[in-house]
Amino acid sequence: MSARGALLRLEQLEVVYQKVVTAIQGVSLEVAEGQIVALLGSNGAGKTTTLRAITGFLGVDDARVTDGRVWFEGRSIENQPPQLVAHQGIAIVPERQKVFETLTVTENLEATVPGAGTTRAEQRRRVERVFEHFPRLHAARRRLAGYLSGGERQMLAIGAALLCTPRLLLVDELSQGLAPRIVENLLERLVELRKELGLTVLLVEQSAHVALQVADHGYILENGRVVLDGTPQRLREHKDVQEFYLGQAGGGERRSYRDVKQYRRSRRWYG
Amino acid sequence: MQTVANIAVLVAIYALIGSGYVLIYRVSRVLNLAQGELMMLVAYLLFSLATLFGGHPASALAGAVLLSLLVGLVLYVVLMRRMTGELVIAAVLVTIALGILLRGLMVLVWTGQMARPLEKLGWQNSPLALGHGVALSSVAVTTIFVAIAIYVGLFVFFRYTAWGVRMRAVGENPLLAAQRGIKLHVAYAMAWALATFSGGCAGMLLALDSGLDGTMAIIGLKAFPVVLVGGLDSLRGAIVGALIVASAEVLAIQLIDPLVSDVVPFVVLIAMLAVRPWGLFGTEEDIQRV
Amino acid sequence: MAYASGYFKTDYAMELRLIETRWQKVSAAVLVLALGVFPLISPQVAIGIANQVFIAIVGAAALMLLTGYAGQISLGHAGLLAAGALTTGVLFKELGATFWVTLPASAVVGGLLGLVFGLPSLRLKGLYLAITTLALHFVVAFVGGEYETRRGFSTGILISPPAIGGFALQEQQHWYYVLLAIAVAAMLFCINLLRTRTGRALMAIRDHDIVAESLGIPVRRYKLLIFVVSSTMTSVAGCLLAYYRGFVSIEAFSLYLTIDYVAMVIIGGLGSMLGAVLGALFVITFPYVIEGLLRVLPIPAGIANEMFAINYAAFGLVMILFLVFEPLGLVGIWRRVRNYFLLWPYRQTAVGGGGG
Ligand SMILES: Nc1ncnc2c1ncn2[C@@H]1O[C@H](COP(=O)(O)OP(=O)(O)OP(=O)(O)O)[C@@H](O)[C@H]1O
Ligand SMILES: [Mg+2]
């Protein structure tokens, strides 16, 4: 991956919550134009934090990028307010609170601010396209988003994020709450969108299987640090990844959680 | 019947002032305790404009309306913008301090004397007979219509326009709204402008009806239980709250003692806070830790 | 053996010590001396202002306990002061009660009202609690107003100066020493309270009530307790105010008095007893300073007549400036200045943690 082609580049990123909790430290990664990149790691590894550092924090979050840079299209955007980041073409499907619960489904989609120069008619057409992609949403278009199921919310959040005309889409836990078939469907759609719109995707996933199917490149995060990265091929073949993310123990039987913890600890010291 | 008419006028006034509280709270979770002073300021601006353009009442009114929007906008940009992301209570205290500042400035500029903008505009406040022995002053009747018009306007705005929907979105989840590209500051500034506008309308109408002096700010504070009874983030609630508080107040004046009228809204408020703190129509939020 | 390059606390006793270093001993002694000599060399006006400051310190300390340490916002402070003052007035007027009766009676009334004001805090937090106490303020003001008009005291109640052992307090200088003693006692009481388990529980509740609860702190009991303690103190301050002015009228206890006290704790600096003192000093002397400035500055006579309006505007402005630019208040400024000299020639940089 050449530095020139990188759409997004994180350099030695460090994020501190509430002035004391260091959630990630020295995270560097690159996402090239048109790629789908997977960010893997177990719970609390700092995946969500990484994505949120890219989109920016609000004052109430009491979080800051304390070190390192975020480069997007050659501009550094760390610690910029979220709306400015959004205007530069980065959209996110957050992990939690991903829809406006007191707005109807249609209103959720209409509230998004499209890229500059989008006419009203154009915007309406694109809302219709979202409904075509997700017929379930169309059926529920007049309902309050607060009454949607988890999976329907996920669809709505993805639809709304796409309406922001992003160049880079950040997805936090795509498969969360979705039926496996829908996940496959969505992944296919992401691949299509990449072809169609030149969309670039940074995908956070719990399920390494799913993510490595479509990704061009993968990063593995542990305790707020990148411990491993490479092509899906390489990652799949890596012994540790097999053991801890793909659930295939080397000796044929699974190891206990205790060993996993042991592994993590050694990773922290040596990794 | 006359009682009903009186209640209707009071409801209109309270609902107008209340909508100012609701607009700001709904979008930015800040309780603007300077609402009374702001409506007074707009009323005084109308008075000054009326003095300036004595011959053109319409342009004086239009100018005052424009200025009310501008005042809200400027206040947000200069002052309240700095308070976004701070503790809610700090922002509320800023509005209290703002109220004090404005009150002092207004006495300095306009003195505390009774001002009568209606005379300056060259109009009469003649009583209108509405049949069944009911009579209201023409300004009072206008007040009711203005309140209805503003509320209809607000409902349409929040329901059908893109920025109306966005302001609701910002009120619910500012972070997500920002991530979807909505400019938070625009939404907040619009909320402040609209709030001073609707509160200012109440101030102007009150001043036209019965003159204007330092006591107007107190009416603003009395309208504040209205929004708490209805729910701080609900426009519909403001109407219902206005109905309840205004009826209780008018009835208390007629049946008990005119003196109690000042305390009735607060008694209603305490009763409401004890039973259902977030109001009749408000969303049950996590009632913020300080 | 390395020497500590500063003052460090090495055991629990040191943690509890009120006066810590020799430097502090010296400054405390100087302060006591200055306070003692002050009325002997100052004009009557200055002593009068000092007396008002002492009463305000009692009230501000009470509010500081409640808001600054326990995190319970109250906008009913004027109502509680009014309760103390009115109790004094009523007992004096109706029964001819002496100081030794009215003072405890005010304290009891304040405590009971504290229970009433505190009850909503069991259910409500933050903004909603502030609003409830505000509403209660209006109820107290209304009841007081009703009483005054019904009994025909609408112009207020005159109270003769308190006699302590046959010695009537009339001279400003005498008041000075009595009020100074009371203010110091109130401060010591608060500081001591805060050093105990109760104080730590209060701060835990302020910082995170749910965590406090799960740590086994009986949150409700402490909330009520602090409301009662704070209201009792406030009511006593109201009683003192009544005697000091020799006059009680509900008019004097408007919402603006509440704002004055809230301003004291904010301008002083939330979460610091020193802040309560500085805030009281600032807010009480503020109008006098403005007046003095106006007299010195060449300002058209027309404006100078609108003294109170100028005061108002300036006061609002100062409060806004503090809230926006120095949320830590005067104490924050003081700490910054002190650290500047302590650390000199090094600079203090803002790394992590909040203000020290
Ligand atoms: N608001 C916050 N305040 C303090 N610490 C936080 C906050 N949010 C996250 N953290 C901490 O930061 C670390 C990383 O959290 P993050 O949410 O980024 O993990 P994650 O990789 O997304 O986990 P998951 O897979 O469970 O979603 C965690 O240890 C968490 O405790
Ligand atoms: Mg996560």
C-alpha cells in the first residue's frame, strides 16, 4: 500500500477519555482509496475509540486526541468538530445510538446533510434508493425510529450514512443485530458501492470471518495498540489469529479464556 | 363567559412565552431564564422604533420583529455558543446573569418609567364586543390570533422543513447530528432566534395592551411553570400547560383572592414536579446529574 | 537521604491538620491581627460593610456546602434566609421574644424547611431540583407576604437590637466582633464537617451519586442531612440579618438575593470554603466599589443617578465573565497565581487533571 494512495492515514494516534483513561495509544493505520479495510479486536480493544477519533468528539464526550495525527486526503483533521469532518466526506455508522429515536424513519433520512450541490429532487431520489436497498425500511417509513428493531436500526443507520455522500464510510460493527443473510447481503452491497461510487470503507467487526471475506487489508487491535496487520490471506494463516479470532485452535481443541488472557498480556509486553 | 375569554388571552400569552423556553430547551437542553428580560427588550425596541417611525406603524412592527430575531442570533453567537458542551447548570446560570445584565442596561437606556408603544404607533386599543356580553380589547384579540399563527407556523416548521427536522435531531442527539453533517451552531442559533422572536411577540403584545415597565420580566418568570407542567421539550405541552396554569390563575383570582395570582403557577408547578417531574408531554429523560 | 522539595503529607494526622506549614501559621496570625485591629482604625462605613460580609459568609458557606460540595443546586436560598428573618420578626413582634429564643427558633424552622426543600432532591437532580427549590422560594415568599399584609405589617417589622447579658448590640464595632466570631465559627464548622466521613460522602455524591450509592453510602440520608444542615445555617444567617438591619420585610428577600448568593459561590469558586469567603467579600463589596469608581470617574451626572441599574448591569456582566472564562472562580485565580510563584521559574502547564 503506497502512502500516496492513502485516503485516510492515522499516525501514532493516542486518545484519552476524561483526561485520565488512555483508550488507544500509538495506533497507526492506512486506508487506501477504494479499499475495504477491516479493524479487528476483542471487546474494549479500542476499535470504537479509533473510529470516533476520526469523526471527532464533542465537548461533552470529554475525550481528546492527545497525540498523533489523522490525515484525510492530505489534510490533518484530528480534533476537528464532527460536522466539519462530515462535510469533508466521512460518514459513520456508530456502534450505539445510531438513529434519532424521536424522528420517523423518513425524517431520519431527510435530516442528513447531503454533499454540497445536491438538489432537493436529487436528495429525494437518493432517499428512494435507500428504500429500494432496504424494503423493510420502506414498510416502516412512517414509524418512529425508536420503535425499530436492532437490525432495522442498523439498516437505517447505514442508509443515512450513505446519504451524506461519503468518500469514506466508517462502520462500527456491521453485523451487529443483523441476520447472517442480511450481513452477507450488506457486504455484497458494500463491494458494489465501492465499484459504483468509489466508496472506501473502514470496517470494525467482531466476527473476523465475515470481515476478512471482503476486506483488502486487516488490522488487529489489542489493548489500544495495533499488534498485527496484513492481507486477509496473511491474517488467516497467522497462528494467533486463527486461534483467537477465527476460533480454530492449533491443536484441534479450543483453549480456555485464561490462556487468551495470558496471550494478551504477553502481547502487551512484547507486541 | 368573560372568564373564558380572559383565560384564553392569558393562555395565548403564556403559550407564546412558553414556546420560547421550549424552543431553546428542546434543541440545546439549556433553560433560558432570561426569557422575561428578552421579551422586555424586544418590547422596548418596538417602543423605540415606534418613536422613530411615528408615522409608519407597520414598518416599526416589522423592524421590531426583525430585531427580535437578530437579538437571539447575536446572543447565541456572542455568548451562548461558548457554553455549548459545558455543564447544563452553568449555561442556565449564564442566562440568569444575562437577565440581570439586560435588566440593568434596559433601565439605563429606557429608564424605568411606564412606556406606551401603542400611543407612539398612533393606534387605539378599543374594546371589541364579542357577543354574549363578552368584551376584549383589540390587542387581546390580536394576541390570541398571533399565538395561534405562531404555533401553527412552528408545528409546520418542525414537521415539514429540513431544518425543522434537523433541529429536532440536534435536540435528541447532538453527536449523531454532527456526524450526519448538521451544523450544530446553526441549529442552536436558529433556536435562539426563534425563541426571542416568539417571546418578543408576547412582550410586544403585552406592551401594546397595557404598557411596559420593569415588571414585565416577572411575567416571563411566571410563564416558566407553564413549560414545566407541559414538559420542557414539548410545544404541545406548552399549550396544555398554559391552559392549566392560566385557568388555575384566573379562577384563583376570581374565587379566592387576587393576591394569590402570583403564587398559583408555582403551586401548580410543585404539584407537577412531585408527581411527574418531566411534565405532561415531556420525554422522560435521565434528569441530569450535576 | 533526599529532602522533599516542598510540603508533603506523610501521615493521616497531617492530612487532618488545619494549619499546615509555618508559612500558614504566620499568615493566619497576621490575618487574626488584621481582623482584630480593623474596626479600631476604619471608618464606620467600612465596618458596616465588613459586618454585612460576615453575615454573607455564613449564608454563602451554607450554600457552598450544599452546592459546592454535595452538588445539590438550590435556588431557594433567599426563601430560607427569609424564613430565618421572618421567624425572628414574628417571634419578636408577637411574643416579644429575646435573641436567645429567636436564634434557636430560626435554626429549628430552617432545619424543618431544609427537610421540605430536601425532599425533592431524593427524586430530582440538577436542573429540576433547582427549579423545585425556586418554586418553594416563591411559596415561602408568598406565605411571608400574606402574613405581613394580614397582620398589617406590610411596611415591615421593626426589631430592637439584641441584648446579650444586658448589653445591647448597637454600635457597628460591637456587631463587628460578634459577627466575626460567628462567621469564624461557621467556617470552622463547615471545614470540620468536610473533613469527616460525612464530608467525603457528600463529595462522592456530588461526583457521582450512583457510584456513591453502590459504594454503600446512604445517599438519600446524606442528601437530606446536608439540606437540613445548610438550611439551618442559612436560617441563622437570616436571623442575624434581621437583627443587624433591625428590620424585616419580605420584600428584601426576592429572587435577586438568591442570585447574589449563587453568585457568591460561583464567583468565589465552587467546591472550596475559601471560595465562599472570597465570593461573599466580592459580591458584598462590589456595589460599593462600583459606586466609588463612578464617583471618581468623570461620568455625566444623569447616569450616575441610575446607580442601581449600573450595579445590576455590571454585576450581571461580571457573573457572565466568571462563568465563561473562569469557572473555578476567584479561588481558581488565586491558585493559579500561587502556583506561578511556587513553581517559578518553571511554568505550570495544563496536563491532564482538573484544577488542583
Ligand atoms: N467514554 C469513555 N470514558 C472512559 N473510558 C472509555 C470510554 N469509552 C471507552 N472507554 C474505554 O476505552 C477502551 C476502548 O473502548 P472501545 O469502545 O474503543 O472498545 P471497542 O474495541 O470498541 O470494544 P467493543 O468491541 O466492545 O465495542 C475501553 O477500555 C473502555 O473502557
Ligand atoms: Mg466498539
